[in-house]
Amino acid sequence: MVDADIVERVLRSALMSGGDFAEVFVEEKATFSAALDDGNVEELSSGVARGAGIRVRFGETTGFAHTADLSERGLIRAAEAASAVARRSSAKTSTVALSQRLFVPVDVDTIIATSISKDRKVELLLRLDAAARSAGASIRQVGASYGDSFRRFLVANSNGTFVEEEQIRTRISVSTVAVGDTGMQGGYETVARTMGFELIDEIDLEELARTAANRAITKLSARPAPSGKLPVVLNGRGGGVLFHEACGHGLEADHISKNSSVYTGKIGERVASPLVTLLDDGTVGKQWGTYRYDDEGNEAKSNVLIKDGVLVDYMWDQNQSDRAERVSSGNGRRQSYAHLPMVRMTNTYLTAGESNPQEIIADTEYGIYIAQLGGGQVNTATGDFVFGMTEAYLIENGEITAPLREANLIGNGPEVLRNIDAVADDFSMVPGTCGKDGQSVPVGCGQPTLRITEVTIGGTANG
Amino acid sequence: MDDLEKAVKYIKSAMADGEAMEAFILSEREVSIRIYELEIESLTTAESSGVGIRIVRDGRTGISYSGTLERDAITRAIEEARDNSRFGTPDEFAGVAEFDGVEPPSMSSQWSHELLSTPMEKKIELARDLERLTRRFDRRIRSLNSSNYGESAYASAIINSNGIERYSEATYCWAYAHALAGEGDESQSGFGMSAAKNFGEIDIEFAASEAATKATRMLGATKPRSMRTMVIFEPEVTRSFTSIVAGTLSAERVQKGRSFFANRIGEAVASSKLTLVDDPTDERFFAAVPIDDEGLASRRNVMIDRGELKGYFYDTYTARKDGVKSTGSANRGGIAGSTSPGPRGCYFEAGIKSREDLIKEVDSAVLIQSISGVHSGVNPISGDFSVGAEGVVVTNGELGEPIKEFTISSTIQKMLGDVHEVASDLTFRLGSAAGMTLAIGDVSLSGN
């Protein structure tokens, strides 16, 4: 993307005024998206963004500048802007010797989306629309969208790292609105992977559309969710995001070093039920949060965070691992060249247990069965979280009964981890978008079916 | 901003017969400073620009964008938009904006030379001072997650094949702190912010006291028992609530059958105490702009008048579909996005009663300091509303003990009807909505 000798010269000028570490990140990302709504193909959209972000670290201080000008002159100007924070130190001569460039292309069997005609992508939307509408007469609105992206980046730093990587992602989603006597309800389903157009051969598009349609239809007969503390059985398809939010964020080393996480200083301690083993793993298949090297040029790893209920480790990026004098766990990510990297999750999941999912439900006298959670939010300082339930049912006498209207559930991450009393032998992973400090990155969230002894449900029905 | 004018000239020369074209061109400079324990944790300076192109041929729309303003990149974006337009379903209402006879209001300059000429060292010092003030505010403030300064200066142009060519430019700056308060094993966090057009107008004492107060007053918070109660929203919470309500009034949502406000114009949809205004030209908004994102004049629209629904937000496309005029409400999500109608500067009209009197006259309520899970807990189709919250119990007009880890639930429709009192303390901050202290009766609070 940029020649090695130019990269070296840019790194040298970034360190001209001193500094402990300098990095050049050059990125080009092309996206395509198409959407269908109410039977009409809406505008197709595509485009390219490219640019470079340069950072210089001096002690605890980071200077960062980004530019869309990829000429040597533009890069050097950004390097000088980034190094402005280091001006107060005495200049030292820096030599930068880059390693041999490590090129990580997409897999050979990847079908690059730009090689597929736009007609074929539009045709997918029409299939999704037809399938969703055939699910029931109450389906009045169907939205379908297809998106792909091809991202290529180069990252080089003063430690010699020099990695260039290609990442391809494809995402398909369906949203529906069903109308009945009780009003309108919405349903949604999405599939997203770190792979090319070959994704289409791996999934059942019609099934995806029917799932979104049935969610809306089911909720037409939903009753208000109860209010108060109840046992909750979380289905593997829908719940992984809870652990991403409620536990994952608190295990990011930047929160730990600022003492703004409830998990600070708890390594080696029991923080969860012994049934809980939690991993963050950037190497899982072609999941939404998967990559080969992170945005700092460190290799993705499979990291055990909690083992049998005991806290084993946090997640680390370059900055935090340098401070702690350890290796990065491959969790340094950034939304784009215009953002500073920070500690981010990849695919975060709870490993499967030994119980039978049906038996867990049968063993619950009264509670909530959650088939799909919506988005959520956590305060890492306290561990308090809130989540929307987008598909949920009552459990009465060990059986799943009435569907429930949407409501939030609220709780505390550490408490939920301690209150898991059954973990099933099934497992699934779903894609999500994780936001932190204004940056969004794709992640995967997974879990088996499990039960939490009590969570507060924010419904409107009394007890 | 020479690049912007060059790009405008070039794009105009590339417009072709037989198609409608619109270009949105943006050039932006940003600074952000993050302080931790009085040291600079990061200092970011950035320049970015880009163009978004929309082309309509035979009723089919295609869009494209480029993250640079280089001539080749613009050419590619135009070609790509043209190609993309081949695939859409023909739609007789598709097109770009036309002059509607409404002139953009003359507004005082949104461009602050004072801000841009202030040296970086002073901006760094301001963020440091914010940390010092926040710590000094209360001995229970143990640390700050960060203390931040940020500024943005942008210039944009919208041009289209109907001859619209309008420019806007603005600067604004802000400072915010994340305070962590602690006592024993417990810790609580609080957020405080101040935003302004000029550097000298940032009020860090306000931001510090807000962050410190919000963090310390939650110490000792317990989980309340479930009940039905009146809630009093802090201005920041009202701001979120206002955005949610206004968002459901988008004509796009209505036309797509995704709003519970469909077919309700002229009906009472809220308490007669409530008037919802959208006025992006109101200069109390830091991001006030004379034009919308299709180049039409921004204007004041009354959406709900003393409880009665008056209308929806329209852009050019949705207006044509309904046979009405655009309300100048086109919003664009950056250069890569298409436009859709929605609020651009909305607020409930302030009442007469002061915040203090409002609280003083309440027998029993919960003052809601912050809500969470808004994107997942509010369903704009059905109106179901269920969010996480923390706050302080109000008894006989006095603030009492803090409570946390509970949800408040109702429906948007019911909450609008249950508005009890709108206070006078309308507060403007960053963003396209403003809020005041607002009391809403009969909400379900779920706790223990």
C-alpha cells in the first residue's frame, strides 16, 4: 500500500522529537450495501475511504494524527503533528528497522464480493422478501439488507512490526413488521461473517427471513412482561451479548489500569460460578469478530479469561501490555485509520457445560425464557448492565408458555456470573457491533443455553 | 477550505443531462485531548474530507462516496453512483431537492476565529483544570476516568442539478469529565459536560460540579422495591426522551408503517402541557445550521402543539410521496449515507415553573439522573419503553436516598399523556435535542 522505505522514513520523522514508540497505520476500505424495503429495491450504495493514522507514544502520552493524504509529504506532515506532544523531551536519534513485510491475504477460497454482479446481490434481497412475506399474512413490512466490505491495512511500528492484512466481511439482515389486533410488532434476524460471498452457500436465506418474520408474528400475541426479580433461562442463540457487555468490558486492561472496573485486582479470585469458563478468541472460524492480526500487527489469540469460575487474565492491546511488561493478547483494534487503537473484544463466549437444555427449562418452575436479546449497555465501574429482550417467553411449571412484549432486563455483571446455576451442552454464536468510546467494531458473542437464578425484569405487568 | 470549492466546481462540470445529481461535500478539522491524572493521555489532530454523490436516473437512485476530494476519487464516485442507479426499483417520487421559496435565515457567524486561534497549550490546560476542579469538588472523588477537551470545525457544501448550491460552516468545542467517586469498597461514576461555540465560553466549573455531583450522590445507592411512581427527568434524560419522541415523527417511519403516530394528525397525542418544536436555526444549539442536508432552508416546525399532533418531518422524497412540502428536515448520516427526514434541533417548549419549585411541590417521585439501554429498550414501532435507570428518591419535595439498578417502563404514548409538569430550565448542549427538568406520572419502576 505504501513502500517500506517510505514507511521507515515516516516512522523516523515521527520519532524525530523523541518518543518511545511510533506507528503508521494505512487503511483502504471499500464497502457496498443494498437494501430492500416494502418490496422496492432502494438505492445501492458503495464507496471507498482510505487514509493513514500515525501515533507517537512518549511515556504515558500518545500523540495521534490522521490524514487522507497518502503521499510521503502528507504522511510526514501527519507524523510531525503526532510528534508534537513529544516536543518537550530531548531529541534522540532513532533508528527504525522494519522486519520483512508479513502479508496476510484473505483465504484462497474467498469469493471477493466485487467479482459478483450487483444483480446477484439484489436478487438475494428479493428472495429474503418473498420468504419473509410467505411466513404469514400479518407480515406487512419487510426490510432486507446486504452489505460487504473489503478492508486492507498496513501497520508498521518502531519495534519492527510490519504487517499487511486483508479482511473481508459480509452481512445479511432482515427486519419485519407484523400487524394484528394488538398493534404492530417488529422482528429482526441477521447473519454476518468474516468471509466473502461464499457465505451465501453456507446459510439458508429463507430460514433467516422466516425467523425474522416469526419473531414479529409471535409478539402480536405477546403479553406485557412481568416486573421484578425472576429466574432467567438464556437461549444460546440470543444471549451471548450479555456476557460481552456485563463481563467482557470489565476485563479490558484499559479499564483495569484506570481502576474503573469491578474486576481490578481480582486475578486468581473466584468471580463466577464454577460452571463458567469465559474466552475471548479472535481465531474462531470465520466469525464476525475474527481476524488473523489485530490493528496493531499482533496475532489474534484464543484467550481464557475466566476458568471454572476463577479470573485468569484480562485482554490487552500494545499500549496496556507495554505498561504491564507483558505480551499483547491481540486485542488492539480500531474502527478505522482515523481512530486510535484500544483494547477491544473479538469473539467472546462462555463454553458449553453438561446439562440438557430441555431439562434446564423443565427444572424451572416460573421464570423467563429469552430467545433473543437486543442491545445492551454496561457501566464498567459498577458492573451494572441493562439489556433489551427482543424475543422472550414465560416459563410456567417447567414449560415455555406465553410470548412477552419487549422489556429491558437489568442486573449486575459479577452477580450474574455468580448466579449461573445450570449450563447446557449446546452452543451458538451471533454477530454484533460493539461500541466503545465512540468507535464501533464487529464482534462475535456466544454461549450455551444457561440459567441465571435471578435477574430484574423491567416489564409493566405486576409481579 | 480551498479543496471544498475546487470539488464543487469539478462536480458541477460533471453533471450530465438526463439525470438528477446531488453532492454533499465535507471538509472537517478536529482536535481531541484526553487527560488522565493531569498528564496528556492522548492528543489527536485530524483533517478529513469527503464527498457523497446521489444520482437519480429514470426514477432509480444510486449513491456512492469517497473519503477524499482528489479528482480521480470524485470521478470514480460519480461513475459508481451512476452504475448503482441501474439496480433500484423505479420510484416516481425519487429526486433531488428543488427551490421552495424559503430563504435560509441569516444567522450570526457559526465560525469562531477565537476558538481556532487559541493555542493548543491553553486547550490542554483547560482539560487539566477540569480534572483539578472535579477532584476538588468533593473529597470522595477518587479519580477521573478521563478529562477531555474536543473541538470541531467543518465546512460543507450541498449542490444539485436543480441549481441549489448552499454552504454552511461551523465550529464548536466541548469539555467533559468522567468522575469516579468512592467510599469503602463502593465506587460510582458520573459524567459532566459543557459545550460552546467559542473557547472562552466553555464552563468547566459547571462540567466539574455536574460530574462530581452525579458520582457522589449515587454513593450508597440501593436497589429500590418495584412500584408505580412519578419520575422527574434531569434535563439530559429529557433530551434523550425528546429525541426518541421526535424520531417517531419521521414521515419515512410513518409511510413505512413503522410509527404509532400514523394517521393521528390533529389528534391529542400528549398532555396539553407539551409543545414539541423543531428549530435547527435556534442559535442556542451549538450546531445550529441555516440549511438542511439536502440544501433546503432550515425552519421552525411545531410538531406537537399543546398536545395536538401537527405534522411529521419531511425531506424531499417523503414530501413528494405525501404530496406536501419538505419541512427542511433532511438528515444525512455522514458522506456515506442517504438522507432521511427527522429532528434536527428539537425541544419541548419550556414551562414557567422553575426546576426547584417543580421538585419542591412533588410528594413522591424519583429524580432520574441517567437512563441506559435506550437503543434496545425503546421500540419506536410499538412505543414500548423500558430502560435502565439510576436516580434519587424525592419525598415531600426533598431529595433523599440514591437508588440504582432498576428499570422504568411505560409506553411512549402513555408517557406523553402522563406529563405532569415541564420546568423552565431548558438546557442546550451538543446534539440536535435539548431538554429541561420534566415530571411524568405513573411509570412502572422495577427493582426488587
